[in-house]
Amino acid sequence: MQLSGDVASHALGLGYMTASTALDNSGYDCNVAVQAESLVMAKEHIVKTYGTLRYTIGEGCSGGSLAIYWVANAYPGIYQGILPTCSFPDAMTSATQVADYALLEHYWLQLQTNSATRGVVWSPTQFASVEGNALPVDAALSVGCLDPNPPYTSQSCPTGYFYGAVPYFPCPNLSTADEYNPQTNPAGDRCSIFDLNKNLLGLRQPSVWSANEKAIGHGFTGLPIDNVGVEYGLDALEKAEITPAQFADLNAYIGGADQDLDPVPNRMVADQPALANAYRTGLINETNNLNQTAIIDCRGPDPGAAHDAYRAFAVRARLDREHGGHGNQLIWEGPAPIIADQQCEINAFDAMNRWLTAIGNDHSSASTAAKVVNDKPSDLTDRCYDGRGDLLFNSLCGQTVVPVYGTARMVAGQPITTDSNKCQLEPLTRSDIAWTIGGVTMPVPFTDAEWAELEKAFPTGVCDFAKPGVSQQPTIPWQTYQKANGEVIYGGRPMGAPPSSEPLAPR
């Protein structure tokens, strides 16, 4: 078992083996291929030393949940069951959310000095409606920060999520002389989460190289994030929570970020082949292989700690889209912030043990995915706990206990799947934007000046989230990123079928 904390002690007390590796810890390494390889090597050592494993259960909160979710999808078979808590399905769709918050914060801060000249004033409540949550604006924006003057500080970026993606943020255990600096050392080492995945994402193409890339003769790691066509605040506008003037100003001035994630006036354009590679490598978790893994996700309310409850349901929505159901995933809720219940992981471990034992005893010819659903014990359903280990009822607690808020991209029209990192576009049409007030629908009365701002903000059109995202495609399981001669295979290549085992001839 790859377990930690109280649940690890619980498992050890029952006679199970627990283990972990440094390189599957997202705080040290956030690369799905490296994480998976480290786990395979650990399991190989355990099998050679102690014998055959019945099954492997992965457990983790936050970055730990991210690791087990995307490894289970990109490398099916490493885990037979996973126990995510305060979960993230992957890093690259979360990167879109964090980038949106950072851009919104930059807009908010810039507006403080320009609101008089632009004639636009926001209340914190109105801005929260654009972000998709009910938090005060300062707390909601704490996962972002887009400051054009580094270095970032704990005060300007309280959670560290955004500056984890900034290439000139100080690298641990690396001298200043070796670090990337856009002004003084453009050839230095870039330590962003994107650069940690360079071999998976690939390099930026010469047609989009910055002056620094031209100077050093190669592209930086491509960025698979994009906000072209995103109508920030659309749902809030159509519910009359914000005004047409606010909507027009926000979309005219929100801008984007460059290859160093510094703010620029233009929207962000995702790099290719990085965008397509993010899907094929599993950096964006499409869940197309995840139906082979049993899942119990412990989910509590998020009091503003950047572990949004919607993410467990984003995984569920992706499973529904890919497989027509989510019979392999259970969500156990409770009032304990983030974790649901003080005993959730332990209770989930015991339940997962029964579930995987039933699957192991199924010697039929059914597929693994079918066994995961068919052999789930009948008493295992979604659940609601009281926070102290007591089961209240066998269904979700609901919005009053675990509110499921959205994101800025969901307010712009993206479904809860939230895995369209670059949208397909449709024309900006005045009649398509309508208020619904008291059950009555009417076109939003933009002034000609406001509409001109929107036409300038969306010269190529606006997002059509009814269509799949640009380059959206299934994760390709079990890829290799190295040729026999040691050269990199950017974006990966399928490893092919495993070699067959031939019995030795008798002596």
C-alpha cells in the first residue's frame, strides 16, 4: 500500500505493507511519468524482496491526490484502488484555474488606479460572482498573483500555486548563477511546473519565440493554457449580478501572460504541440483509462484553502462523458473542512479492502473495468458522515454541508468537466447574450461603446464550450519518452504490448 499518516498506521496494524517514494510526491516532482516510474521501481523491489502483491492502494491529499489520480489514468495497473482526499484530478487543468485567478487579480489591482478614468467600480461580491465562488475577493484571489516585479513573496502569493509556475522563481538547491533570469541569464535553468514536464509537453516553436528564446537558440517549454475567446463573467452578467459595463471592461482589459507568465495586454494563446501533448501524456486527466481503478474520494467543504469541492465532481463528470457512468467512483462527504471526516480515509481504506478483495476473487473473463463496477459491495455508495466518523446516510450530504462552487472558467460557460484548456470559437453575437430576470429573457442592453469594446476583445470569436476543446484527445497509457539512443521523444510514444512470459522447459 502507498499510504501515509493515520491510515498508514491503521493498515500496518492490519498486517499490510505501506510504502512511498520521494519522486511520487508532487511537492518534489510533479511529472506524471517520473512519478509512475518511481512507483513501478518501488513495486518491483517489493515483489522481489517480499513476494507477489495482491493489490496496491494509493492514498493522498492535495498533491498526493493529484499523483494517484493522474498516475491511475496514464499508467493503469499501478494502482488497483485509490483514496484521494481534497483532490485534484491533474495539474494542467488546475493551472488554467490558477492562471484565471492570477489574471483576475491583476485586473482587480490595476482597476484600483484606473476605475475613475474608466468609470467602472466593482463590489467584492460582484467580483466573487465572476470567480465562481462565494468568498470575499481577497481570499478568493489568494491562489493567484500576477506581479510584473519579481520576486514573489508569501504576502503577494499566499498559497504559492501561481509562483510554482513562474520560471524565474528561485529553484531549491540551485545557485543564483544557474537560475533563469529573463534579464541577466536567459539560458539559466527554469524551475516551473511546466519546465519539470519539458519532455512531456515539448518545446515552443520558432514562430512564437521571444527575444530570449532567439538569443539562446531554442524554445522554452510550451504552455498548454489559453484564454482566447473566454467571456469572463458571462453567467454573472446573464443573471444580472454584474453590469454590461463591468462585463465589457473586464473582458477588454483582463489580458493574458507571456512565456514567463508576466502580464501582457493580449490574451494567452496555448503553445503547440504542448497543448495536444498535455492530453496524450495524461498531464490533463481525461479519465479514459480511469474506469479500471476503484475510487473513494473523501470531500469536505473548502473554507478558502484552494481545494475546491468541485474537483471530485469534475472527475465524476469526465467519467460520465468517457464511459457513460461513474460506477467505479464513490464520493464520501462530511463537514470537516477539506477532508470530509476525521475517519474518512480509515473507513475508506477498510471499504476499499473489501472492494478489491471481491475483485480479486472474480475469476471470470470480464474486463477489469467491468469487475470494478460489478464486484463493488452492494453497501458501498456515496456517503455523508458527521465529521467524527459516524455515517449519517448513504448519499451525498449536499450543498448545505459541502458547497460545490465553480471557477471563473465555469462562469464563462465551461462545463464542470473543466478540461477544455483551449476552446473552439464561434462568432460573437449580440443576441446570444441575454438577461434572465424573474423568468423573463431579454437581450443585454449594451451601449455601442461597450459592444465595440467586446468586438475588440474577441476579434476571432468567443468560446463554444458545447464542442470539445482544441486538440482534446484521450490519454495514451504507458508511454515512453526516450529513444534507444537516449534522445528525447517529446510528447511520448506508446510502449506497446508487454512481453509475453514463456515457461522454462523442464530439466
